[in-house]
Amino acid sequence: MISVVQRRRRWTTEQKLVLVEEAMRPGSSVAGVADRHGMSRSLLFEWRRQAREGTMPGLVRMEPEVPPTLVPVRVVEDPPPRPQAPASPRPERPARSGATIELVLRNGRVLRVSEAIAPEVLGRLAAALDS
């Protein structure tokens, strides 16, 4: 039997950021996102690290043209707890701890991140996704 060798895929910076954003959503996992898109889990872990550290190739750090300003913030109550699902035979992953910050960017994209994210990393992600 002759096997077919697949060519290495080329991912644009925009595609990488979309996948990193998807993997960062509450309830999402890197493994699940990677499996859905037929890619290596370790590659997505690497992109996530690069996005966090601001070292992703093709991601240019934009210096703001105007000084930072205050933006309106709305504090909302936590949604009511969901009813418990029947016990499954497979143990579920523990829920992530800590709050989530949700930013609605000017272009309509929604960025959800952990409250523990470094402000400079959040700024780089928001600038990259708001273009």
C-alpha cells in the first residue's frame, strides 16, 4: 500500500489568533480545538504561549497613537447556576478558577480572557484582533 504524504499547512497570523482565541474561551480546551481543526495540540499550545508573550511571528506590536483613556465598564451579576447534568461515566475536567474578562472590540469581535492575564499581553491581543 502506498501512503500519501501530506504537505505542511501554512497558517496566517489571523488564523492563528482565531484558533488561540477559540482555545481561550471558557469551557474550551486546546486539545478540543486542535482536534476539531485537524492540527497538532502542541502547535496550538505553542501559539498560545507566543500570543501571551507577544512573540508570535507576524504579530506586530502597535504603539498607540493616542494616550490610553478610560472606558466604560459594566459589572453584571453571575448567571444563575445551571442544573446539574446526570453523572457521566467519564470524569469531567475541573472548572477553571478565577473570573473571566470579556472585551467587545470596535470591529465586533469578542475577546474573553482570564483575569490573571498580564495587561501588556491583553493589550497586544486586543490590538491584533481589533484590526
